[in-house]
Amino acid sequence: DALAEACALAKDRLPFETGGILLGWRDVNRIHIAQLIEVRDLTAGHATYERSHRAAEEALHKTLAAQPADTLLGYVGEWHTHPAPQPPSRQDRKELKAIGRRSGRPVAMVVLAAAGAGQWTPFVLIAAGRTVHAAMST
């Protein structure tokens, strides 16, 4: 459902990028993505998106406050779109690595790249420690 929602938002925001944060949970070897929050960048361009940390924190706290006290949901990463058929950039990898170092836990990044005819290709990266690697999405 989160992927379908991200694809719909990506289409709605064309020709500009959009993005936000990912909610889910971690287990031993996986990050499970259950929900996403869009954090709009009103200055986003065709190849630029910058997420506001403050807006993301506010949206995260508001969403989690509406969850049951025993929820497993929490911040697990970032997502954004590329309106062109481009995989994650060096800058994307650099940002993810920095977020992973600050978090101290594995963090995901999903980049949705336009694939034509309203279709999107998801690229999933995981930062763990000082490394960033591609992950399989299911």
C-alpha cells in the first residue's frame, strides 16, 4: 500500500520531485515499510527535493500519536521521486549514509524513478553503519 501511495503522489507532483519519510519496523535482517508520509518541498524542482527536518519531525510525531501505545511503527527511512528514469544519485547515497550514521540503526531509502506511461521503478537502498547497499523490495 505504501508503494502504491508513493506512486500516486509521484504522479500527482509531476513534473517535480516529492518525497518524505518511511514508517515501519525492523526485525533481525529486514526493514518492513508499512506507511509513508509526504513532506512537501515547495521549492522542489525537476531534479531537486529537500526534505524539511522540522516538518518531517512534526508529521512523524502527529502520525505516531494517533497509533496505539504498543505500535511497532517508527521511522525507518526516507523516500523521494525522480521524474526522469534515473536511479538513486551519488547525492542520494551520501544523504542516506549520513542519516544512517546519525540513526545508529539500518535506514532505508526508496527512490521512485519514472519509467514511462505512468509507471515507476522503485530503487531501494539500505544504510547500515558506513555502508550503503541495494536491497530487494517485496
